[in-house]
Amino acid sequence: MAVFCQGLPSGRRSTLGQTMILASLTLLLFWSCPALGKKKLYIGALFPMSGGWPGGQACLPSAQMALDLVNKRTDILPDYELELIHYDSMCDPGEATKLLYDLLYTEPIKIVLMPGCSSVSTLVAEAARMWNLIVLSYGSSSPALSNRQRFPTFFRTHPSATLHNPTRVQLFQKWKWTKIATIQQTTEVFTSTLDDLEARTKEAGIEISVRQSFLTDPAPAVKNLKRQDARIIVGLFYETEARKVFCEVYKEKLYGKKYVWFLIGWYADNWFKIKDPSINCTVEQMAEAVEGHVTTEIVMLNPETVRGASNLTSQEFLNQLMSKLGGKNPEETGGFQEAPLAYDAVWALALALNKTVGPLNAKGRRLEDFNYNNRDITAEIYRALNTSSFEGVSGHVVFDAQGSRMAWTLIEQLQGGSYKKIGYYDSTKGNLSWYGNDKWIGSGPPADQTVVIEEFRYLSQKLFVSVSVFAGLGILLGIVCLTFNIYNRNVRYIQNSQPYLNNMTALGCMMSLAAVFPLGLDGHHIHRKQFPVVCQFRLWLLGLGFSVAYGSMFTKIWWVHTVFTKKDEKKDKRKKFVREAPKGDLDVLIQPLLEHCSSQKMNTWLGVVYGYKGLLLLLGIFLAYETKSISTEKINDHRAVGMAIYNVSVLCMITAPVTMILSSQQDASFAFASLAIVFSVYITLVVLFVPKMRRLITRGEWQSDTQETMKTQGSSTNNNDEEKSRQLERENQELQKIIQEKEERVSELRNQLVERQALRSRRRPSAANQNNSTPLLPIPSNNDPKSLVPPPGYPNPASDNHSLPPSFSNSSNLYQPDGKINRNNCHTSRLQLLYK
């Protein structure tokens, strides 16, 4: 019987008896061989039983269930039987290339290819066009597969991964997130999905601030997410890599109430509990890291109880599938969620082939006539699939212009270790069905970034009042000093201190102290609109006060230096010497706001003002040092002025940079600036005016102008005598040097005279006796005895015991009648000393 079931002989003439016998035999064989008269159509399929997505574990039994039911139906392909030829692609494009070669070059001819896994489907769909083959995928989500020019014969019951993106954007907007981060496995499916997400978020005004990717090791990418403060993170990777990622997430503490992870929903429900030798995290640690994450998943099981083309409800399908799996745990079965898509893919193919039978018969063609060079049959199958529309166990099955499935999106959240449905999204209508049972670790959805709360910081009122009191007392002291100086302006001691300049110093000090009050005004005292006026008033008051006070002291010390410092004295002197954390565990930061004065070119003006005022301070210090030892009658307090300049300069040079550094600390900045003003003013007033008050009070020098005049004249005389004494002392030192040089020269000349005298006496003894009484020097014509008197300090010639012979006066020309020494008779080695 088996031999006859393979086919009956034909082409022979038969008699009537033979015909009757053959008819009876045919009838018998029909009942004994049900498939006798059906032509087989072969489907080449690739089911990944292992690898990144082992979806074939559940999808293959599901497809076989659909084939069994289709082949039993008499209303669908009654003359044909579908048979599945399948291999394990391991979700590996390299392995899939070898298997595709076997499918194409090994009999029988396959009418359709049915791959799973995006990377494998990309390879198969791109090559299928060369063999005029239709490709129908049950488990490929890569957006790249929606390219009709690259994949002209590709269809899929698994929607494109880009269908997740409208749902994600809708959730971002619902939870008011405008800043997200992404991490992806470096494969085409995830790269193209992320490109589509970036375009959609940009259109919605949402920023992808961090975009990380990895090939095999996700550790560096996860660390970068932590370093860049990523909070809302979209993860795109296969299930095996997901375990690696969340092991690193646990290590980096990138989970909890501050973070939300968005993952792909087609992982197994217990994917994080599966032991993986490639990670070193426990199940408890993984469960802690993944808690609260959100998944977006294409609706792969019809939520409604309806009977579709297979005459099964979704629940009935699941029951039959569980029976087919032999009681295997669905959570540990790869592709269990995609099984309805594989089931509906077989039904979509069967219905499409059934639809092509009529048009092909009209053209005199049959499905069994298909070969890899026949485009007409391929075109009919393409048109039939492109117009498919039926109810399946996964929902309503319909394809868009790119061959991708249109479907709803299921939104789930991991709560307490299990996934809970929290909503659906229909991207075709933009309708979000929300259950409202989303659960968060904190009080609600976390912020997409560290929340910065702006908070104005005002000056401490106790500090402001305290400094203001000191400034007020300083102003009173300035008024007292100014009044004292004006009242005693006719007293000679006050007159000798340049009272007008001192008055300007006191006035400038009071203006500087008055600037302390507007310096402490902020939003606690005045309205924001009044700030420009306060800023201008503060700036001008302090600037003018400093200029007037320091300028008057600088003028005084400059005058003393100019008048009483000489170049030779200066030469001699030169030869002799980088946000606050709030209290409590809150995911916020306090951004302190300070009210301060600024302008568009503030740095430029500060540079100019600090520059020239700093030069004046330095020059003032130099002049004060140069004039510290000078005494003068016209300005008798220049030493006190120098001390005040030292004080002001040092405080200004310290205060200016420190206040700029402390500008973010309102209390410290105000205290430093205001106290520097107060102290410099107090010291200036005390140094300049208190000694004058003390002298006038203790000595009573303001009692009468006559007494004051006499005393000041006496003081002036003493000052003049001291100056004259120092000048005479310097002149006396110079004269003593000249006298000493002259004495040395005279002594040498005397020695020369003695030597010549001895020489002459030996040559002319007789002449020496005759002229013994003749004087050595010729007598001047006017007979003035003063001409023979030696200069002060020189010995008298009369006391000289040595006498010269008369003949020596005739031969010596050392002394001329005018009393000067002839230069020609001087010794050359002493000429310089004589005429210095």
C-alpha cells in the first residue's frame, strides 16, 4: 500500500475492465492515503535555539502547531500541504549564511523563507531577492528591515523596534522628563532603533544627553552613565547582554529611586534570575538592580477573547502551546512571548498562498510550478501578503507599506520581582490606555536630572547691624576730627600739617564708611527694581571716598618726597638695602542665588579701576618709605600719613582679591569688605588726628595765638637749626677731606724742599754761609703780613728750624709771587690730589 501511495502509473491505454479496476483502486487509495492528491509546498525556516535570542525554543513548536492545523483545513490550500524544513541559526549571521546555502542549493525548492532574529533576517532578506523568494519573519524587530529598496520581498509579523519609540516618547512626556540617556549593544538593529528614537525625542523637545554603546563588555559604558549623572536610561541589548549590563549597574549603584531603566519587553520573564557564568553577581543582587524598570513590548497576545482565522482564542492557543512544550516553564523558554507571532506568521503565509491560487489558475500557473527564476508567482504571493488582514492569536494582523506589522504596545513594570501591566499605547491613534498602577521606590517618578532649587541668600541682619554701628561710630569720629581740624585751623601746629588735605582725608573716610550701608542692602530691604540705583550709589560713594581720602594723603607724601629727597641721598640709600546638598535624602540640590551688581563690561572696568588704583597704592608705599626719615616744618605729620598709607594699601590689596573669591558667600564677602573699610578708616583717623588733639590738649597750645606763634616759632627755629646743623655737618665732612689731602701734599713738598736743601748745601758751602739770613720765600710787593699766615690747621713757618740757603731761592720756582704753585714743578704722582 505504501508503494501505491507514492503515485499511480499513467499514460497507458486501458480497457474498460482495467478502467474499472483502476477506479476502484483509486477510491481505495484515496481513503487509505489522505494526502494522496495534495502537492507539498516547502518552507525553509531558521529557528535560533540558542544565542543572543533563543526564540526558536517556543516559536518552532508554535509554527508546527499552525502547520498541523492549516494542513487539516479543507478551506485553506485544499490541494496543497505545507511542510517545514528548519535549522538552528543560533542567532548568528555566520551560521545562518551556511544554512541559507544549504536551503537554496538542496532539494526540494522552498517557496518561502522564514527566518528569526534580526541579524539573521537581514542577511536572508537581502539575499532572497536574488532567488525571487518571499521572506516572512516571525521574530525580527530591526528598523533597518523596513527599507523596501534594500529588502523588497520582506514581511514580518513582529513589529519594528521603532514601534517602541512612540510609546517611550509618550511616557517621557507623561512623566515630564526632558533629558534621557541611552546605552546600546553595537548591532544594526539597536543602532537603527536608537537613531529613530533620537529623531523622535528631538521632535518632542527631549534631549539625549548621554549616548553609550558597547560590543561585549558594558562596564565602561555603565561607568560613563554614572559619571555623567544619567537618570532616565533606555537600554537596547539582547537578553544575555542585559544580564552583563545589570551586573555592572549593581556594582555602580546605578539603580534605586533616582533611576529608571527602559528595556525591551521580549526577554523571558525571569531573565535576570537565570544563572549566567559570564557574570559574577548573585540572583539577589540582580533582582535588586532590575527592580522598578519599565518595559515596552509589542502586544503579541490578543487581550480580547475572540476567535480568529485559526478558530482559537489566545488563551486556547497558550494552553495548546504549553501542552506542546511538555510542561516546560514558560519563563525559562526562549521566545515564549513571540510564539503567537510565529503562529500567526504561518497563518498569514497560508492565507496568502490560498489567495494566490485563483489568480495563478487564471494565468495557467500553479503554486507547485514555482522555481527560483519565476517572478510571476513571487509577485502574486507578495500582493497577497501585502493585503493580508485577519484576526490572529496575537491580535489583528496587518502589514504597512514597508512590510512591518502594525500593533499595539504593552507597557509593563517590574514590581516585586514580577512584571505588571501598567498600560497600552496605540501608536496609530496616539491613544494611551493607563491603568494607574505604576509603582515607584520613592514618592513618585524620579527627576530626569538633579533638581536644582533656586534659593535667594540674604545677608545676616545681625552682621549688617553690627557693622553698620561701627560704621556710624566711625562717621561720628570723622565728624569730630573734621570739626577739630577746622576749629584749630589757625593754630600753627595744625597749619604745619596741611589742614585742608587733612580735611579731605576725613571727608573721604566718612564717605567710605557711608558706603558700608548700601553695601549691605539686598532683597531683604529693597525691591529688585531699586537695585540699579543702589549699585550706582554704592560704587560712586566708595570710589569717591577712597579717591578723596587716599588722594589727599598721596598728595602730601608726594610733596614731601619731591621737595626733600635728593638724588645723591637716594643713591646712598639704595646701596644699603574653585552647589550645596540639602538636609535629608532628597534628590535635589540647592542653587544659592545672590543679588549683586554687575554690568556688561564689568570685568573691563574692574581691571581699569584696580589697575590704576593699585599703581597708586604701590607708589604711595614707595614714597612713604622714601620720606620716613625726613623732617620738615611745612608738613609736620607726613610720617603719620605714611603709616596711614601703609594701612590703607595693605588692607586694599588683601580685601580686593579676597572679596572676589568670597563673592558666593554673602556674609563673608560683606564682612570682609565692610570691616576692611571700617578698620582702614578708623586707623587713618586715629593716626592723623588723635596725636594733634592730644598735643593741643596736653600742652594747651590753642590758648592764645601769641603763645602759639611763639611756640611754633620756637619749634620752627628748632627744626631749622636741626636742618642747618645736618647741612653744616655734611659740609664740614667734605672740608675735612680736602684739608687732609692738602696736608698730605704740603708734607710731601716739605720733604722735597728738605732734600733739595741738603743737596744744595753740599755743592755750595760758601754760598750757603753768605746767604744764611736770606728768607726762603720772596716777600710780596704789598708787604702784607697776612700773606705769610698759613691756613687754619697748618703749622706756622716761623717754627720751622730748617733754613734754606739764599742760592736756593734763585734756582727754585715752586712758589710764585701770586702765592700759587707752578704746575710744571709738581710731582706727577701727586698732581691729582693737589687739584681735586
